[in-house]
Amino acid sequence: MTTPDVRSAFSASFSEARRKFIDTATAQHLSLESIVHPDARGVDGEELAIDIAEIGPADAPAALWLLSGTHGVEGFCGSGAQVGLLRDPAFVAAVKDAGVSVVFLHALNPYGFSHLRRTNEDNVDLNRNFRDFSGAAPTNAAYVDVHDFIVPDVWPPDAEIEARMMRYIGAHGPSALQAAVTAGQCDRPDGLFYGGLRASWSNEVLRAALRARGRSRRHLAWIDFHTGLGPCGHAKRSCRAPTMPRCSSVRAAGTATT
């Protein structure tokens, strides 16, 4: 078998990435579902959508889900990995021979992917949006204390903002500041790591896809491609599974994470 051209699987824009994904899935004669965003548009006014393709039988007892673009701009890596796998005849043949299913969900956050931002059209960080919305939103008092100097009214921050940040770090330590920010919050819609007050469009699309394609499975595995941790170009596994306590942390600067 010929070795796939890995570099050509990657793209320079959301539109290019989506076109490659759709063209590759179509060339493989795979079932393809496209869910178009009802309101948001891309940076060039283009249609935004989540596209889903599947290798293997829809009733296979075991399925592997591969997601890209949860954090928008990080979709460049995940999309390239998905397209590369779809173009790899050895991978496709192995999936079919194993009698399993592999579901490719392309660009969970198409708005962030197109606009080169981590968050979605409502400034929601999707990793903080998957929670129970039937009760009151969780509070993060520590974030409220740091919001004004973490998201200042002017940029770059002036000397007073810098001084306030240093005073906070001096009093509480850098780890406390990091924890206050990255824990997520639902108090400041314009803030960092905002979880939102309702399920986002991406959240609803993913849950509907899981109900339709996952409820009949006996075994379900999941890889969500991210970037930004670990040495550049190397994968770093980040696995949270109670039955796999020794599973180490897949993130990379070309990365996957579960």
C-alpha cells in the first residue's frame, strides 16, 4: 500500500479543512451527516457545520469516536489527523477487518475553528459546558476576584493592572491564580473559561449524535484531539477513566486527549 501524504491532510483554514474532510469521506463512500449552524457564520461569511462520517457497520458492538475542534482553533490539528486516517488505506482496512466502527466528528466548535479562537460564538469554552443545567449554575468566587485584571478593559494591560496581578500572585501564589482561572466559571460571560448558562449548540449536536450512533454499542472509546501541551510535535495522552488508573496523560502540540 502507498504511504499517505500526511502533510496534505492539514489545512490553513476551517473552510479548507471542512472541504478536505467531506471530499475524503465521500471518496471513501462513507455515510456523511452535516449539521449546519442555524445562526453563526465563519470569518469569511462561510457556512459553519459539524460533519460526521463513519467507517464500519452502524450496528457494530464497539465504536471509537474521534473528535476535532472542541477548542475551535485547535481543530487544525484534529482535522488533519482525521483526514489523514481517512486517507490511510491500511487504517481503513484494519477498521473494516476488525468489525468495529470509527466515528469521525469534524469541528465540534466550527465558529472557533473559523475565527481562530478557543471559544464558541457565545464565548463558551465547550469543555466547561457539559454539565447538568437543571440546577443553579456553579459559582467560582476565586475567579470573580481576578476577572478584572485577567480580562482588563484596556490591552495591553497598564501598569496598575500588572501591579494588581503581581500583588495577587504574591499573596496567593501562581498556582492559585491558575486554579482560579482554569477551574471554569459561569459568572462573567465575557470572561475566560466561561461555561455558559445553557447547553450550547455544539453540546446539543454532540449529544444527539451520541444518542443516534452510540446507544446500541456495548463498548465505546473516545479520543478528543487538542493541542498546546507537551513537546512540540509529540503526542501526550491525557486519560481520565476510572477503570484505567494507570493511564497516563493524548495531548500534543499535535495532540489527542480523552
